[in-house]
Amino acid sequence: MRRFKGAITMRSSIVRAVVLLAAVLLVVPVSGDEGLWTFDNPPVKLLKEKYGFDLTRAWLDHLRLASVRFMDGGSGSFVSADGLMITNHHVGLGCIENVSSAGKDYVQDGFYAPARSGEAACPGYEVNVLVAMEDVTARVLGAVAAEMPDAEAREARKAAIAAIENECSARTKLRCNVESFYQGGEYQLYQYRKYTDVRLVFAPERSMAFFGGDPDNFTFPRHDLDICLMRAYENGRPVKPESFLRWSPTGVADGDLVFVSGHPGSTSRLETMARLEYLRDQAWPFNLEAYKRRLAALRAYSALGAEQTRRALGQVFGYENSQKAVGGYHAALLDAKAMAAKAEDEKALRAKVAADPELARSTGDPWAAVARIQEKLAPRAMDVRLVGFGGSQLLGLAGQIVQYVAEVKKPNGRRYGEFVDANLDSLRNQLVSPAPIYADLEAATLADQFQLALDKLGPAHPFVRAVLAGKAPAEAAKAAVDGTTLANVAARQALLDGGEPAVAASTDAMIELARRIDPMVREMRRFVEDEVEAPTTRAMEKVAQARWRVYGRTVPPDATFTLRLSYGTVKGFPAEGTVVAPFTTFYGLFDRSISHGGKEPWALAPRWKEKMPSVDGAVPLNFASTNDIIGGNSGSPVVDRAGNFVGIIFDGNIHSLAWDYYFSDERGRAVSVDARGIIEALRKVYGADGLVRELTAR
């Protein structure tokens, strides 16, 4: 599953930043169908030369304005004039879980609201549409003087970014974010129209959305109906989007050119060898161990009963998905041949820089600087991973509240990025979300996190002493959960409204815990930002400039959860002495279920068993293509030359996991749900004729 999730540790935001550190532009121009292209620098020439396709500004604008970003880590698109959006079931899973209850499990049974009055609000959801882009590189980099120390340069850069975002938000009333590309070599002001009234319209049973379960995840052939339909509202009425995608009346065929518009979360294709070796030897092994431990805790909790299984399902799915994905990333870095090729790429760029005296003088040796930063990070990496507010929703909320009331009192340019004025509305939407929080599940996951910190940092570590307070991990976690009222939205709102005095006076156990560890969290963040990120950004600016001098702007930037365009063709691939066809059908779905004796995770949902005779088995259900994707592309629309909707990305095969570091379309494939299969299922299995009419209206 191609959803973008941050590293699942106590310092998820910092760890994600560290994982992305030191990415450098060391590769030669793209090959094959590689490229996560920004919409301001599309591959016009490549498409014309290879496919004879004229990529026009009008075509791009239409697709951009129809594409949406789900802020919890996925993509989607508008597919009707009345604000109907399509994404993946696993992107909408949080909403589906939150509108469910012990008495009605929509994850298991599916959801459909034939009338708009029955559409269910998704608490805490936010979707964004990119409406404008502006290059602000000169203003951001111009705020930094060459003689400034790295930390001072970072503060100057941060203040400039905050000022740009604040001015934009005040002027436009839009969400305004300055996005960094090429690891600080370029800055773009992205302006988003945002919608926070998002409602669930349709979701199939999870057994059909995730047919084949974890065994089939990251494989092809696949047979999944991994879709979810939602509607955006504004002022109580369905949004009338500026653009939406029309449903293809014919679908796609083998060899057809197709495009993907979505929000890939992060890639590491442009990393230095020092960073890749760090990921291979330290970061990914730690993450894999942490995932394994958390899954064990969640499965033990799920074993307590059916309701516990329902409550934990989303987290179990997320950790299983992450475990398989990161295992693939790690395997890619263990590939000696691929790593040797990466080393040669870096060596080639460095040689070209060295051969030009002027370029060598202005560039220096940023690669060596990055390597030194890695050496400095290594002994404190475990602290960076574990000192923070992770392990439970409640501790995360407590930490955000404790920092919120302190940060908003500072000048805008001096705050942490998530607390600048331009981001506050979105943050408050999350902090007061009425999504249910389950105390017993919180205690189980927090106990696992405390145990991990104890095992890795040791009992004498100040953070461990602060969170445990002399108790065993399970006991400390239970005391914090039992002693908090933060599951109540009103309690959170009161603390936010009361500001620093209310938070300082609070006797809520989770707030007290967050106050105790906040100084350590802040110190760890200072270390990362001042001693890791700041010098890295400085070095990467030089590498970016050198790369452009050597190769030109022929390589798109690494993914940053911003809107990107990729292109490719519908195509099978060689595997185990044969060739895998690019399409699967409903015949294949039924055959796979029957071949496994109808057992989980290949069991058909009851209504599918009943409706099987009415389904046209020859209709395509899933297809494979060479489009460049990565986590965060989940829910991305796939469109044809005419810009019509032909499918929706939901996964990649096992070979595509290496795309985090290097792209090859020899066997790697993106995997989509076919638009024809969606209509067949809605009509024949779910009787959702109203939805079909809305989707196919011309």
C-alpha cells in the first residue's frame, strides 16, 4: 500500500527529517519513465520525443486543480461537479473506523450513503488543492548571509519562510506553505485551497479493499477494490470544484500512455553514500525491530476480543504495511550491485565538479561535510528516535498542547514550523478532532513505547526516568492514560483557550508527563535542527547549484508530499520465467478466492458471494503500469491522454520498493484499480446506481 506515513517512533517528525537529511543531487538525467515531476517543470520535451504527446498548460492545470491531497498521508481527486472525491480505502480507513462503533463496524461491512443526508462526517480530516505556485528562492536564500554560522542561517531562513507564508495567508486566506526542493536549492510558495468538512460516501468491505491481506501486499497480480468515495463540503454545501476528472468511457489497453497526479511522500534517490549506508546499517534495522515489537503488542491486545480487534485494526494494518515496505527498502540497500551504481553516480558528479576550477572553488566539498554530520549524528541517533511525544495519541496531543501554548506567544518567525500562523487552523482542526480514542489501546501502545525506550536507552537515561517515574513501563503507561481527560474534546479545548496558565496548572496526568519531558524534547529538536539540519541544508545548497551547473535541471527533486506528475505505460513484466499480464479481472478474483478455499485473507464478503453470478468476470479489476510512484501516491488518479480518469493507484509490486532509492521499470510496476472494475462493482454488487450516474455524467 502506497500511503505516506512518518516513522513510527516517539519523535516521528524529527526522525522523518533525519531520514531525509543529506539528500544530494548526484544522479545523471533520468532514464525510462522515471520522474516525480513538479507541475512548474513538467517533462514536456521527454513526452513529445518518446510518446508524441503535447503536454499543454491547460491540460496540466485541469489535472492539478482536480487533484487533492489528504493531509493524513494520501492523495485523491475530484470526480464530480458536486465535490465527490475518490481515494483509497486505506487512505480513508481512519474515517471509516471513526464513524464505526462497537455495534456497527463499517470497516468490516462497508458503508454507502445513497442520500447526501446520510454522508458521515470524517473528524479531523483535511484535503488540499494546489491553486498557485510561486518561486521564492531568491527571497529565502537572500535572507542568509555567507558569513552567518549554520544555526543563525537556519533561523534567518526560517524567519523568511514564516514571513512569506504569513503574508500569503493574510492576503489570500489560503493555506500557504513554502516548500523546499533539491534539499534547499529551491523554494516554492505553494498556495492551497483547503476543505475540512469531509464526509464519507462509500467504502467497500475491507476484505474486498484489501483482498489477499498482507501476503498479497506489494505484489501483482492483485484483485483489490481499494477505493473510498468522500465528498468535500464548504459552508454546509457540497463543494463545486474548479476542475474534476471525467470518467473514461473506454478504459485503457496494454501499452497505453497514462499519467499519475499525486503527492508522493518522500524519496531518497539523491542521497550521498554516507546517508545510504546510515539508512542501511542503522535506521532501517531499528525501524524494522520497532515495527515487529509494536505488532506483537497490538496482536496481544487484539486477542482480547472482537472489539479490541476492531479498535486495533488500523494500526495493525499500518505497521504490517510499514514492515513490508521498509523491509523492501532495506533489501534494496543491501543490493551490492545497485549500491555500487549509486557510488559511481556520486563519484562522477564529484569528478565533474573537481574538473572545473571555478565550480570546485565555489562548491567546496559538501559531500565530506555531510559525512561528518553523519558521524556526529550516529552516537545520538537513538535519542533522536525515542525522545519525544510518541507511542499514543493522548501523549501526542498532550505534547502538542504543551508546546502550542508556549510557541504561539513567540514572534511568528521564531516558532517551530508547525505553530506558525499559516499552519494554526489546520493544527487546531487536528487538536480538537472528535475522533474516538480508546484508553485500553492507548495504554497498550504506550507501554510498548516505554519498554522500547527502556531497552534502548537504559534505566538511567533522563528521558526513561522521566516517563517511568520509578514504575514499570506498563504501570507507567496505565497511570498516564487513567489519569487523563484528553480523550474529551472539551478538555483539550479548555487547555488551548486557557493558554500557558491553564497548562502549567493542569494536574492531568498526560499533560504533567508532557511537561516533564518537554525540555528534553526541545533539546533534542535543537540538536537536530542546529547541528544536523542546518549544516546539511547549507551543504546541499552548494550541491544543488553544482548539479545544475553540471547537468542542468534535468532531474526532478526528491518527493516531499507535494503534487507531482509521472508518466508511463500500461505494461506487464517478466517474473519467474514467464510474463505477468498487465490486467487482472473479476474472474481472477473469484479464482483466487476459490483456490484458497475461501479462507482469510482471500475470503469474499457475503454480498460478493451472493452477487458473483451477476458480475461480468471479464471486466478488468486491477492493472500494472510503469508510472513512477512512492508512498503518498495512494489514491492518486491515473488519467489517459485526454485527461480522463482510468484508474486509481493503490500499490506497487515488490520490485517497486527499490524506487525509494533508484528507479527501474524492468520489473517494477505501479498497481491501480481499473475504472471499469469500479463501475462494475458499484453497479452489480452494491446497487449504487446513484453514484454510478454521478461518476459517469458527461
